[in-house]
Amino acid sequence: MKKAVDLSGTDEAELLAIIRESFFVRMPFNRLLGLEVLSLHHDRPELRFDMRPDLVGNYVRNILHGGVISSVLDVTGGVVAFLGVAQKLKGKPVDEVVERFARIGTIDLRIDYLRPGVGKWFLARGFPLRTGNKVAVTRMELVNDQDALIAVGTAAYTVS
């Protein structure tokens, strides 16, 4: 008998372990970014990473590279999309939820850079706008260690 996913009970730990493994262990680029999961709550997951010399885009000003910002926000949006799918598939076998994860992909990504990426560390938050049967739309934001808003983004992901 297949184990069902129940996000409100003990199966939440199993699903969160799958998300951590999928997003942050098996994806080499995400490991390179140094992302740490603070929260995988379906309404507002949070990821954190430290500033490091290899993430600098402007060495004179020592600011975060714009590609790092967009990548982190894309990963955050993907986590939001996956958590939305998991919510829709409550009670389904874990392997079915994981199989749906394999089909998630970015359709569109828009990033607005609001100020230079200065900080000792950064926090990315994601918010679901809509999770449909085929597409999920998310909003993301990146703040620094002083809680200054560095960038915001919106994205659409295929989830079918």
C-alpha cells in the first residue's frame, strides 16, 4: 500500500525531506548558491544564503550578482509552485507528488531589481498567487540582513 501525503501530520516531514533533497541536494547549481531552507510553509517558504566572494557581480561595490538574485528568486518560486501542487495532491501517494515535481518548469520569470545587493546574508520569500492544474503563478522577494528589499519577482511555472 502506498503512503499518502498529509501535510498537516507526520507525513509533512517526509514531503519536506523530499523537497530538500530535490531542490537543495540533487541540483548542483542550487548547492553552489548555498541556499538554506528556513521554512517550507506552503503560503510563505523562506530560503537564506550568505554573501560570498564568488557571488559578487560588481567587485568594486562588492554587491550581489544580478544572475544570483534572479536564480534565487526562480528557485524560491519553484518551491512555491511545488508546495502548491503538494497542497492540491493531499492524500495522494508520495510517489505521485514526486512525479509531478519532475514536471515543474519555469515558463516566465520577471525580476525587478530595486537596490544593490549589499548585505552579509539574504532572505528569499515566496508567495503563491495561483496554483492551477497546469500553471502556478508566484511572487517572490529578496531582502538583505537589514530587511531592505533588494528585488521582487513574479513567475509562472508549468505544474502538469
